[in-house]
Amino acid sequence: MDNSLLVSLSQQLAAYRSMDVIANNLANVSTPGFKRESAKFEEFITHVAPSEGQTGQQALSFVKDAGVSRDISQGSIESTGAPLDLAINGKGYFTVQTPNGMRYTRDGHFTLDANGQVVTSEGYALQGDSGAITITPDDQNIKIGQDGTISSIVNGISNQIGKLQVSDFADDSALTKQGDNLYSTSQSSTVATDSVIRQGALESSNVQPVLEISHMIEVMRAYQATASLNQSQEDLTRQAITKLGAMPN
């Protein structure tokens, strides 16, 4: 394959990757606690033999996929009024128990399962300082303080149920996505000290749809420009072959 076509193909693959990341951002614009991502690319240079009229090794520059970067800035906090909707104002992550171990999330939309445990939408148990948090039918007027302390009223008497386990990490960018808006990490967690818990509210996604759509338009234009270049190159090759074929022996 012609080198120019190989370079164009690498650019088209990069555009496809960018479009995939943008589409995922837009799909999660309403997902609580979702953090937008952007594709990262690096230049990959290789050397090839010179073509006719050239001397010395020739450098070719390709586009290399280098993964994605995550924007960890906080989304706006919106009131919902639901007593088990929680938002973290500041750093930190809710800790949940999954079949694959502890996972971490900024999505604070929790409910009660059939056993009275506070769980995520996927049924993973929210963790407190002493394990899973369970609310019994006797617990009334559930209150969750700014420090994560969970209390209720039982037969007219104040009762402390537990305290949320809000985890913090030295490097948020090192957390690995695991699906369902969850993250895993090999880092040791610490207790988030600067966070404030808001009950009856959710942190919204930090995706800005207008910006994502403008990025999508830029990527589409770049892809179309490369496709046009490829078409021109193919036309030139076709014309050359036609002319060569028409030449007398």
C-alpha cells in the first residue's frame, strides 16, 4: 500500500477513536457523577527506503492511539429530594462492594434492596466504616450528615446507623474504569477529609453537550478531509494505470 494511504489510514483511525469517545460522553450526559473523557494520541515516526528522486531514509509520521484522559472536575450538584440520593462536594468516592471486590464511584443514586441494604442501581452494597449499610423498617426519618454519619429515629429515640466510607486516592487519574460508572485501583485508599456529603442531591455529569458536539464536528471535518485526500490519491493512481494501459507496446 502507498505510504500516503497508510498515513491517511492512521489519521482516519484516530478520528474514529475520537468519535467513539465523544459519543460515549454524549451518551452519559445525564449519568450522575460521570466524568468526560478525551482521546489522546501520540506521533509515531518510522523510516522507509527513499522513493525515486529521494536520498537517504525517509521519515513517515503516523498517529498512535495513547488511550484516554479523564476530566475529574466536579459536576454541578442538583437537588432531587430523594433521601438516599447523595452527592460528594469535594474530593472522594463512594465505596461499594461488588463480586469482583471493592469499587469506587461518584454516582450517588442509591436505593434499598429487599434486605434493607443501601445499594447502587446494579445492586452493589454501599459501604460504611463497618461494612454494608442496612436500614431496618424501624428506622424512620433517615438523616445523613455532611460528614457521612447516617442516623435515624427508632421509637422516638435517635439512633446512629453508621458512617459512609468515602475514599480518596493520591492519583485520581490512575483509577481504571470498570463499567456501571465504577472504578478500581491498586492504590491504597485514604479517608476523604475535605469532602462534604449532601443528602437529597446528585452530582451531575461534567459533560458539556455543546462542546462535545463542536468537537464532533471538528473530527468529522478532519475525517472528511482525509477521505477526500485518499480519493484524490486513488484517482491519480487509476488515471496512471489507465494511461499506462493505453500506451502501445
